[in-house]
Amino acid sequence: MTGDDRPTLPPVRLPSDAELARDALAAPLLARAVELTRWARAAGSSGAGIPVGAGGELLSQQLKEAAAHLGLTEDEEAPALAADAWNFAVDTGLLVVDEDADDDEAGGEAGAGASGAATGEETAPSSDEPVGVATPDEEFDGLTGGPGGSVPAPDEILELWRTGLDTVLADAATPSFEELLGGIEGAIGENGEIDPDAIDLDAMDWNPEEETEALDSALGNLYLLTATDPAVAAGSMVPLPVLAASMTVPDGMEEPTDEVLEEVSTAMMRLDEQFRMLEPTGLVAYQPVDEALTREAAEGEEVPGADDLSADGADLDEEDVTRYGMVRLTPLGLYGVRERMREAGLDVPAVGDLADAGADKLLAALPVYTEENARSEIESWFAARATAEGTDGAGGTTAAARELLAAARGTDEAAPVRRLACQQALSLAGPEAEPALREVLEDRQLGGLARVWLAERGAADVPQPDEEMVFWLTIDTIAAQVATAGEPDELRELVRDLVDQHAGFFDKAWRVEHPATGDVLETMGRVHPDKRVAKDARKAAFKARSR
């Protein structure tokens, strides 16, 4: 997928790479992985490395030592947390595992030998038997305490973090073996052990691609909420039922069926497991589902309150929200999800991307920006031109205003929206822009917005617009508002005020030489509350299209 075929999402505001790299190093999983790499460097004798089991996993005694080194001995999850950190170090490449290392070297370090070696038999190593060694990668010596190493650059740290994140995301999208077998009759015996003869792989209800897509969908929805909702962008948490509903409730369904509510409940509990796994990476900030609800779901009971969920989660009170879990992407998580989307071929702009772009690209992009992000993007755009022109920036601002006005011209369908965006951008221009605005006072397409700009700043000698220009600007403005915001209540009020203030409005409006005149008049007829006026608007629309 390339070029214009790629989906475009609203822009997001990201910290600098240096700030993101600091966040990555502070994330619990990477911080522990770095610390265990330092520990492995110190614990391995003469650089021989740490003996490891299959897949680079720590042996049991070393796992206890690693947990103690991390200060996790008081935590009942200490072995699992230490193992996760060690595996993260291996997965990211902080540690290099050589499973072809000399058996004597690995065995001597661990104090254990291969039981089948004396008899010459080839036997599979036990789970606590060394099969190789792990050593710190010299590439990251500056991060992990190696001699003479330089500290990695921010982009290198972020690449390291993303590599580890990919493995955790893959793990989070994979159910445990016990979960997979739980639905197969006889697979797990009364003694709790797995019966290999009873396993039917075809009976496993698991589709890896669907699981991955579901998790990506959840993260994508969180990303979209962060990009479009100022409260979420500022740090507000998203209720987990709302996120689960956004993934499962069909568009347009106001009252979810019992079947859909059950899917929401199932998705919510699955997301709870996944976000618990992802939080240590720094991807999300997460408040887990209440443990009582988790136990009830694990025992096959219906999650209390699920029947009360609406499609958007609006029925949840404050206590329910706390019990059902809350989540948001961290700034580091926003960066991580954006990078994954970019790799998937999506167009995922960030605020500041357009600083060096032409005015045409800026005006085309602004309509999907939130107000705060639009302001930042416009300020960056003006600042780039002021810097290019000189230290005072006056000439740069004037030239930038001319560029914006030139890009706003046109009779194509998107032109009214460009002019609306041009007004938005020029509202942040300083007084240095005045010469550019005065140059277009007699321009039929731009003269109206130029007069508005000058009048708002109290400029002298601003000529009054003629009636034709007033009506043209009215049609242009309504066309832009309909294209960007649809037909909200504010438009209904605007239309009513226009008709009330101008006697014979429609007799004059249908004659306006604007490509959108017919469509605008039809819209006015649709939204005006007075049936007689609405009929007049429709008649005027017909006349405009019949010219």
C-alpha cells in the first residue's frame, strides 16, 4: 500500500527522541534487563559468560540469584519477573546466547554435567541443564557497564526497546498452553497433568492471526483516541469496557444484544491479561480489572455488570470504572504504536512534520487536527519560515502569508476547506502579514477573508465588501463547515440568523457564482426549522443548478 491509497490518521504530539529514550530506559522491563546484563557481566568468570538452558533461559539457581540482584525477593512473582527481564535482555540482543559453547565450559560454570555424557547416550538436556552461555553484546557496552563503550544514541535505544516490545506483543497475543488445552476434553487429567494422547491440535480454538489483529486493533483504537480526544491526549484513562466495545460492538448498534455483550466481556478479560503483560514495557499505563472479577471470569462465571454496559460504556459509574480497569498509551507507547503503524503502511503524521512542507500540504492537513495540535503545527510552520528569512522573521511572515493565500485559491471541491484552514493559519500570523492580506482585498475568492483578518486587528482603511462578495463568502464558509463538521446544531442557528438578517436572501444567494452554491442552498433547506423557508431554499438550490 503506497501513496494516496494509504489510510491517514490524525496527527499526534510526540516528545523528542531523547525524552522517549529516557522513558524507554526507565520502563521496568528494559531497566531490569539492562541491570541483569550488568550482573551477567560481573558474574561470568573472565568473560566466559553465564551458563544458560535451552533458549537462553536462566538455570534455577541463577534465576534466584538474578531475582535477589533485582531486589525482588519479597515479591511472590520474583522468579517470573526476573525470568521476564532476562528473556527481554536476550530478545533485544543485550545478551548474546551461544548454545554451541563448549560443554565443559558451560558445565563447569554451572556445577552440573550432562547425565548422558558418561555413557555416550544422546539425551535431551533437562530443563535445568546448561546447553550454552550468555554474554553481554559489546555493541551495548556503554549501556551495560562494559569497558570503553559509548552510550547509545537515543534512536539506538528506541530501536532496542522496539525489538523487545515486538517479542512481548507476540507473547501477549499467544494464549498459554493451559488455556489452549482447557477447552479440549480429557487433555488435562484429574491430577492436573497434560495427557499428550488426548490432544487434538485441530480442536484448539486459536487463530494466531486473529489474536494478533485483535491486540493491534485495541492498540490502534487507543492511538486514535489519543489523537482525537484532548482529554485522553492529556493523560485521561480509557475505561477497559469502552475499549473492548469499540472492538466488538458493530457500528450503529445502539443496544447491544446479549451475544455482543458476552463478546465485550470476553474481550475485556483478554485485554486485561494482555495489558498486565505490556505495562512493564512502558507501552501503557494500566489499572487492572478488579481481582474478584478476574477470578469469577476464570471460573466461567458471567462478569457482574456486563449486562448493564452500553455500546459506549456510558452506563458505567465511577465505581464500575475502577473495577473494570482503565488504560492509556504512554508517550512512549504512542511512539511505539505509531512506529508499528508506519511499518504496516499507514500514514501516521506527527505534529511538526509539516514545518518544512508547502502551504498546500499544510492547508490540506489541518482539518483533521485537534485545535491544540493545529496551533502547534501552524506555529512550527511560521517559525521555520521566519528562521529561513532572518532573525527578525518579518519578511518570512509576509512571504508565508502570501504562500498561504496562494494555496487557498481554487474552484475545486476542496477549495472552501482550504480557505477555512487558511483563515485558521493566518489567525496566528503577526502584523507582518498585513501587506500580503492587503494585496488580495479585491480578489473575489480571498478578499472577504482578508477584510475579516484586517478588521479583527483594527487595521485602518479597510474597504467595505460589496454585496456580491458578502454572499460569496457566506456560501464558501458554509460549504467548508459542512465538509468538515457535517450539519451540527450550530449550522442550523447560523442558517436561521442569515435568513433573518437578509431580506430576500435566497433570491440573491442562488445567483452567487460559486461551485458549491446549489449544494449549500440544499443544505440550508434541510436544516432550517421553518418549512416555508426550507422550501424557498430548495427552490433556490434548483435555480442555482439550472443556470
